[in-house]
Amino acid sequence: MRLVRAGLYLVQAIIAGVVITLTAMPATGEVTARLGGADVAIATVHAGWAAVVLLAFGGLVDAAVARIEPLATRARLVTWIGWSQLSGVAVFLIAQLNGITELTTLVALYALTAGAVMLLALDGALVAPRLDDPAPADAPDAPTASRVIRGLRRPAALAAVIGIVPWGLIAFAQIGGGLVGDPVGLGTRIVTLVVLALSIAVWFRGWFRPADADAPGILPLLATTALAWGVILAVG
């Protein structure tokens, strides 16, 4: 299954790259920084090619995990590291599409999102017994964390609190754009809501299956696919 998902990622990356090239898709917008009391453009973001890179990265992560599947703990860690980077960059791009261009804000949104996802990896290590540990959960020398950390004390609960902050700022940008007469396009709104819904689904899956080496399942592929093709349709 991992290799199938890796193939779907990579095939989409190739097709998306061809579409972007043939349609001459323009860059999405600028990244700005406050320098000397003025907003200065310091970089230009091409969300289409960034999405292609995300698709390729997702494929490489799944291909890598497929080679270490028997080692559940390591597979789980690599899986969550991959999703942390995919989701962090995805939020960066979605924020940029919604009119957030200031560099320090974009980097903070990326860091908050990626950090929240890594708390889910920590949650899997602390809440449930390690899948590669032969000792039963009730053994005298079994890790006590699996019996102690429960409910809202779990790292996944903190992940939810941190992870929702970037989406709140993106929602504020959407509302603010409408108030000042510069609303974001319908395509951007749809992409934002779809990726948000899939990100929430990943959190729920991680909450209920903390020890699963494939806890995010197919959801990261769906989220990255929605982002990539949504960006191409909205901007291209």
C-alpha cells in the first residue's frame, strides 16, 4: 500500500509539472518583510511548483517507510515527520494564497503547524506500547506512560490546541479581505476548507490510533492532492 501511495504521489507530481509548464502558470505572490519601516518584497512564491515539490516529497516519504515497515516505531516516526513537513508547507502556501505575505508570520504558521504534528508522533510513543516491544502492557517492566497519559493530558490534545492557531489566522485573513473589499477567490476558499478538513481528520486518526505506524493513512495523500490541484485550478 505504501508503494502504491508513493506511486500516486509521484505520478501526480509529474502530471502537475507538465500542466504548470504548458499553461505557463504564474507565480502566486510575493513574500514581504518589514525593513526600515516599510514592507519590502524579498521573494516570490510559485505555489504550483511548491505543490509539485510537496507531491514528490510525499512520494519519497512513503517509499522510504515501505522499506522499514516491519520496524513499527521507526516507521511511525518517519511517517509523522513527513506529514509535519507536508502540513507545515501546505499551511504556508494556503496562508499566502489568502493574502498573508509577511515573512515572520508565514514562518510562524509553518513552525506551529509542523510542531503540532510532531506532538502527534510523541503521542504515539507515550500513550500506547511500542509495537516492536515484545513485553505486554501489564508486565512489571512495561512502560508506565501507556497507562498514565490519558485524555486531555495527551500530547495530541496539546497538538490540537497549537495546530488550530494557524487556521484561525488564515480565517481572519479571509474575513479581513472581505471587509476591506479585497476578498479571496472561491477556489482559494474551497482549497482552504478541504485541506483544513483533511488535516483535522489526520488529527482524529492519530488520536484514536496513536501506536499505528500508518496512523495518518491515506489522508496526507488526499490533502496534498487537494492542495496541488486546487492551487493549479485557482491560480492557473
